[in-house]
Amino acid sequence: MSALFARPSLPAAARAAVRAPRVLARAFGGSSTSQKALPFSLRGARESTAQADGGVLRMLMFGKPGAGKGTLSGRLVKKYDIVSLSTGDLLRQHIAERTEVGRMAEEIVATGGLIPDDIMLKILTSRLDLLHNKHWILDGFPRTLGQGKLLDDHLRQRGTPLSLVVNIDVADEIILSRISDRWVHLPSGRVYNLSYNPPKVAGLDDETGEPLTKRPDDNPEIFARRLEKFYASTSPLLSYYAEQAGNGTSLVTLKGATSDEIWPQLENVLNTSFPTLKERADQKRKGSLSEAVMARAEGDSAELVR
Ligand code: AP5
Ligand code: MG
């Protein structure tokens, strides 16, 4: 791996997991979750996902900036035995640690642009390839048709194609009203909103007590640019995935203005299409996201080694 793609620092045991990736592979048993009836629009997802290769969830969380991708991924990771990778979080970690990728990406991210496809693929796959048979979610990747095709090629070569694309469809005016209230915990990617899900103590992360920060790209002018980029470069991926439906990757669109509307729909899709997905025994143990993924991998390898 070139210096450009060196990862930001990992916890020691996560580095051990990287050295012994096969230890992470695990078989999933039956689910304790109930089989609920699916709305008609989701039946296609149930029929064509999951069955081809033992029901491993390999999912894209797709949507506009501010649609709630990070929030919903965080909830899934907290409740279920799933790991999540957010390319935005990975880039923010690189930027915070002043790595070569971080120095290259800083201005592009701050001005709402997109990092080149080939660089993004390497940043992502350097983490994704460690996950093997785990259930996983990608948040923020792919973001262009080029990235979508690169990802498909990469996954097909490894025999692990995507199983599900979930499109979170929220109106622009709702999103714009959310962004000014968003605060994030940079090391974990945990997301807070002063009106929707405020931290227990103002300005501090619930789990670590560390300070929350504002993202530099969360101001009205840059946000408008990110939304434009979404319509110009990212939204064409929806037709691309709609065309893939016959090849085993399902596309499901979930609409809503609030979490109360979207979260139960999302759980319903996952529980019915991926019956091997297990709830975590200790659901307070982890939030999301990228570094937490590695910490989680570390925990799993420790469990299996014992
Ligand atoms: P990234 O970090 O991925 O940003 P994004 O896609 O613009 O998405 P956001 O993180 O802003 O929104 P989200 O959907 O996660 O919403 P959230 O859950 O926070 O990428 C940042 C930058 O990195 C890009 O602009 C680009 O420069 C670069 N980049 C990243 N990936 C790249 C790639 N693949 N290729 C090239 N460049 C790349 O929710 C938003 C707010 O709403 C929060 O305050 C939340 O609390 C609140 N909220 C969420 N859900 C609800 C709800 N249901 N009801 C009420 N409020 C809610
Ligand atoms: Mg996000």
C-alpha cells in the first residue's frame, strides 16, 4: 500500500485483526427477530436479496447530504451485528490526522467537491476488504457512476456482490432545516442534532464525553453546492441500481420526514430480507462508525480466539 493510502492510526488490537483477517470470518446462526409481513413494494427486495450467498447483508445507504444516512447507519450498528463504513468519516479522520490523503482532501471536502474516484476506491477498499463475511453498510460510497462501477467490479472479483441499496428519500427543504443544528463527534462519526437527537450534556459526546464540533462544510453556501453535486453526479446511480435489480442487488426507496417514519421501514426490510442478522447482546456497546468498525472487528476476533 502506498503512503498515500496509509490508514489513520488504528487501535492496537484492530491492527492485530488486520494481520489476522481470517479470524474475523464467522458463521451466522438463526435470527431472533420476527418475520413481519412486508409492504408490497418491498417484496422484490425480499425475494432477490440475501438468498444467493447465505444472507450476508452488503448494503449501500444512499441519499442526499443530510438525508440521515449517518444517523440511520449508526442506529443499525448499535442494534444489530453490522459494521458501517462512512467515506465522509474516513476522510474527516484523515484530515484530522494530517495524513497525505487528508492534506489532499481537506479543501475539496471543505468546499463541497468530490475526491477523485480512484483515490476514493482505494481509501474505501483498504477498510472494506478486512470485513470478509460480516454484514456491512457503506455510507457515502459510491457517489458517482464511476465509483459504482468500480465498486461492483471489485466486489464481483471477490465473489461478494452488493445485496441491497436503500435510498433514503427526504425533501430538500427538510434537509436544509436540519443542517444548521447538526453537531458531530469526529473520532466516532456519531451525529447529533440540537432539535432531533441532542447530546445528553450540551456540546459533549454521550459515550466519551469528548467535545462535539461543527463540520466546516455545514454552512448554507457549501451545503447548496453539496446538494447540486448530489443531483449532478450521485443521483444517476439510482437508475444504475434499478437496472441491476435482476442481478441480485435490490433497490428499495424509503420516504419520510422523520425518523419515526423511516426507521421502522428500514428495520422491516432488513429483518425480512436478512434473517441471519442478529441483534447485539449489548446494544449500548458501540455506536457507529469507521474507527468503531475496527474496534468492533477487534472485539469479534477476541471473542473467536477465546
Ligand atoms: P459525507 O460525510 O458523506 O457527507 P454527505 O453525504 O454530504 O452526508 P451527510 O453526512 O452530510 O449527511 P447524512 O445523510 O449522513 O445525514 P446525517 O445522519 O448526518 O461526505 C462529506 C464530503 O466528503 C463530501 O462532500 C465529499 O467532499 C467527500 N466525500 C465523501 N464520500 C465521497 C465519495 N465517495 N467520493 C468523493 N468524495 C467523497 O443527518 C443530518 C442531520 O439531520 C443531523 O443533524 C441529524 O441529527 C438529523 N437527522 C437525521 N435523521 C433525522 C430524522 N429522521 N429526523 C430529524 N432529523 C434527523
Ligand atoms: Mg453522514
